[in-house]
Amino acid sequence: MPKIDKSNLSKEEWHKIRDARRLEKEKNKLRKEREKRKKIQDNKKENPPKPTPRSITQPYEGEKVREINYKANTAFVIGNGTSRQSINLEELYKFGNIYACNAIYREFDPDYLVAVDVKMINEINRAKYQYKNPNVWTNPNKSFNGMRNLNYFRPSKGWSSGPTALWLASQHNYRDIYILGFDYKGLENGKRLNNIYADTENYKKSHESATFFGNWLRQTTSVVRDNSKKNYYRVIHPDNYIPDELNNYENIKHIFIEDFKKMFNLS
């Protein structure tokens, strides 16, 4: 604003002009701030920031991760073998934290969801489930570029989803870890697929032969071996397959489903 000669002005006239100039100055300042904010917002719309993937030790920048309450030193790791069908997973919430994998998200919200198959992550992303549950974990993959709110294992585990979920739970502060739905062998002695979600998107047909379980078993055994101070309990039906490899470690036991239900007073 140009300088004003106040020599010909009364004191009252000068105060009015001064106050008007101050008000105009404040209006200009606010207008410039609004224009600056609008410019920043427009730039963000045209050039959205690339997502910063989380790792197991690094939270997603700018996002609030669901706070996990480590209850009673207990965790439940849920596979999708048919042996767990009679267990109401909702009842487990009050006893410990729940780690699960793949299509379980369609009907149940675990504390952590692990999925490493590209097709399954694409399904989860289409459903926008990672916005409902910010603890969705997977391995890095260029196919996931542009997807937000996913957590990445760094380095990549390169394992199947179930054993990876077991490994993740074992990285946290639990004393007892219960493993459900890790059936390994297919139905009818391996002739048919053993999975609750058979015949649905991204899964084989129920009449197809079971997937070879050797890698899953080797990965499970690796977790049990490397965490000798933790107690693992694999929950099974009396006729479920018990691999010899798991009998080599004192920190894993097998318990029947009915006994498991009695332990936690489940319906």
C-alpha cells in the first residue's frame, strides 16, 4: 500500500484510515493463504504421493496402525484346513490375538491377515479390506505398486501364507501359540483338496487333488525350531495327520479339538 501523508488529517481521520488499511492487509493475507492451500491441494490431486510400504519394524507413515493388545501371552494362528470348521473363531478374541490368512477375511476379521498369493492380494485390494484392517501383510511384488495400506515383509519371506502367519506371530511377545487348521494332508488321504474355501475364487475345486504340503511343513518346522522358548499347540481331529518332523521338538504338542474347546470353554 502507498504511504499516506497524515499531516492534513485529524487524529480521528487517521485512526479510521489506519484501521481500514490494517483490515485490508489482513484480508489480503488470508486470500493469499487460501490460494496457497488450494494450489497445494490441486497439486496433490494431480500428483498423489506414492505409498510408503510398511515393513515389520516400520509403521506406515501418516497412517494409524490398529493397536494390538497382547492378551494373556496367547495367540491363535488360523489356517484354512477343514479341521477348524467346528470352532467359532469369534469366541477366541477374548483369549488372545488372532493371525489368519487369505480368504478368511470374507467372513472374519483377524488381528493380522497374511496373504502372499498375488491373486489373493488383488481380491483383498478390490474389497478394500486393508482400509478396514490396517494389519494386512504380504511380500513385496511389483504387481502391488499403487496399492495403499499394505504391509510388506522385508526381506520377503518367500513362504506360504499359513507358515508366514505363524512366523509373524512368533515375532511378537507370546508365550503360547495355538495353531488351528494346519491340516497338511488333503482329504481322503491326499486325494482331495482340504480347504474351507475350496470351489471359491482363487481356490482349487474340492474334487481336485490336494496341493503338496512339503513346503508348508518345512516352513512350520523351521518356525518351531527357531523359537524354542515358545510353546506351540497344534489343534487337530483325532484322525488328522501328525507329521514325524513335528515330533522332533519338545516345544510343540498336539491337542484334540474337543480338549481345546474345554480348555477355553468354547461352545
